[in-house]
Amino acid sequence: MKKILMLSGSQRKESLNLRLLSNLAKRIETLVSVDLVIQGEINLPLFDQDLELDPGVQQSVFNLHSRFASCDAMIVACPEYNGLITPYLKNTIDWVSRLQYLNANCLNAFLDKPVLLVSASTGWSGGAVGLPSARTLFGYVGCNVLGGAITVPNIQQYITNSGFVFNADFENLINFHLQRLIGVLSPT
């Protein structure tokens, strides 16, 4: 079974982006294996080349790199901070991308991985303003970023006690992007 890594660029315990990823995971968990990275699993210092050889940091990065390397695709939730991706997300990718230069057993964990970008916010943009910087970052490290994205503006209006309730048109859009990603993994 193909594996999709899901990563949120938010560190908040009540992250709307993590909740969106959990919703997406439920939609596809019978079709693919889902590896959802939750808050607290990544606790890396701000990237600094002077720390690359620190055994503790290197082990943490190696563990994370293994998760990225073993997935077949990624869905990345990219909250928007002042029009860009979060420092947390950028820092995570910076660390994982460097391991291939420090450990001969670690190849580029991002090379040719399909990536679907998603974002949710309480504002009007749904995080769409920050997605070009995410496209640039993931493309630069070697990913195949899918065209289109799932962005949810004013997400608070869709929150219910049981999760999210979207209108039929938006449900169709979400399903289209998820099916497209899975289709890339399992071409007919």
C-alpha cells in the first residue's frame, strides 16, 4: 500500500491546519497508508550548520528523514504567516534536506515526491497567499508539487462538534485533489 506523509506547518496544539489534515486523512485512509506528523514530534533547533554534527540533533533529523524518505507522496498544510510559510515548516525542510550531505546512506528524501499543498485560516485568503513560497521551497528540494491546492478561507464557519462540514461543491473540490494525488501514485 502506498504511503502518504501528512505534515502541518503549524505548531499550535489546536491547529486548524492539523485538523484539516486529520479530516483529509480520514477520507483516504482506506486507499493509502497515512503517516500524520503531529505537534511535538518535531522539535529541532533553528537550523544552524554548526549544529549538524551534534549527535542528538543528527539522530532527530535522521528519524524524521526516514519518515520523509519512506513515503510515496506528501500532503503539507501550510499556514500563512505574513504572506509566507511558517518558520517551523521551513526549518523542518531545511534540516531534512541537509542530511543527504552528512550521511552517505541518506539520499534526497524529497526527490520526485508528489506534494499536495493545503491551507486553512480564519481569514479571507485561506492561506493561499503563502502557497507560492511553499511551492518554491518544495520544488527547490526536488518535489513534484501538484498544480492546484486545497485552501479553506474562514474555516471557523465549517467547524462542527464532529469535525468539518463543507458544502457539496467544496467537498467535490477536496475529493478531486485527493483523487488526483492518489492517481499520481497509482496510474491506470
